[in-house]
Amino acid sequence: MGAWARPYRAVFRARFHLLVQYRAAALAGFATQCWWGAIKVMVFAAFLRGAVASPMTLREAVDYIWLGQAFLTLLPWTADPELARMVRTGDVAYERLRPLDTYAFWYARAVARRTATPLLRAIPMVLTAGVLLPLAGLGTWGLAGPDGAPAAALFAVSMVICVALSSAFSTLLDTMVVALLSERGVNTIMGPLAIVFSGNLVPLPLLLDWLQPLMRYQPFAGLLDTPFRIYSGHLRGLDAAAALGRQAFWVVALVLVGRLLMGRVMSRLQTQGG
């Protein structure tokens, strides 16, 4: 990368190193997510075993659940609390003094947040569900490996796009906080939307049939549903390629919308007091 990218790399590194320091919070979150993951596995196992026909197998649903618990914090359900504080205190005005692209600067911060925090929880979760449970004779209830090498490769690509999509969502939320002067409304609305429509609450293929076209094309599906279904083999071939295309489309769309909104918001930014 050229010299123009140095400030964005620097803010990414600084933010990433700061966030990975919160190991105690990550450990507490990991324990909670293990508990909820076990409950969800038991619930869906009872449901799918008694179902006459299901759009997902038990194996696919179990993998979906454990991956959802591992990457829970990848969901953009809240605005950046530090930027929200800057809005309340008026320090956000300093962002306009930087000789940088404000959107790219905030996006780099968002990428750090959407990689460091999930990483601290995903590693122990994958080791627990994918290694310890099978060693304990509970492989049926644990996380299986990807559905072959092609699925593993496409899953890795999808997760990279997922981080880009989640960061685009986060930057859009941060911009909306500046426009609304408070993060409360944004966080209240975004949290349930991200949890339900990403598939974290219920895997999207298990929702009603008439909802499937909407679920397939809405942007939240690219956050968790797409990579997890590719991992388990529920999406293969052209279906997987189409899903990746939808993910990439929503990244571009949200970045463009975020840039337009930020341009309007920052051009009208006012600070009072002194």
C-alpha cells in the first residue's frame, strides 16, 4: 500500500491492539455463549429430530449454531461507544480537522472492532465445540469440520466479505449517531434487526417458506447466514457463488450509502459551548 494508506493502517493497528486487551470480558462472554450454545443445540435437536421434513439437517443446524456463538460479536448491533462519547462531548468536531478521508478513517476503526473482539471469543469457542466436545464423546453435538476443501475456501472468502459488510454497517451506524446526537435509538433498533435477520436467533432456512426470498436478498443474511451455510455444505456451487455475490453487492451499497450520508451530516456539523 502507498503512503496514503498509512494513517488507516495505523488506526486499525492501534484500535486492534487496544481491543484485544479486554481478555477478561472476552472470557466471560465465551462462557455465556457456551451455555446459550448448548441450550440452542438441545432445542433445535429436539425440533429437527421430530420433524417430518426440514430444510436443514441436524448436523447443519448444529454447525450453524456453534459458528453463530463463536462469531456473535461480529454482528454490528451497536455503534462505536467511543464515537458516541465524542458526539455527546462535542469532540467529534476534531474528526473534521484531520487531513484524512473521515469515512475511510472510521471504517478502519470499524474493521478493527469487527475483527479483534470476535477473534478473542471465536478461537476458544471453536476449540471447545470442535475439539473438546468430540474428544468427550459428544461429537454429534459439537462443531464438525467444513464440508470439504472447497467449502473451507469459500467460507474463508465469505468471512472476509462478512467483516467488510459488518464494518460498513458499523460505519453507517456511527454516522447516524452523529446525525441524531445520540446512540440510544440506533442501538435499540439495530440490535434486534441484526440478531433476527442475520440468522443468529433462528437459522434463516428454518423460517417460513414465504419469507425465504426476502431472507435471501436482505443485507443481514451476509453477516452470518451465508458463511455458515457455505461451511456446512448447505450452500454449494452456483448457490454459494450467488450468495457471495449478494454479500459483495451489499458491501458496495452500504459503503456508498454511508459515504453519502456522512457527506451530508459532516457538512452540517455544528458544535456549541466552549
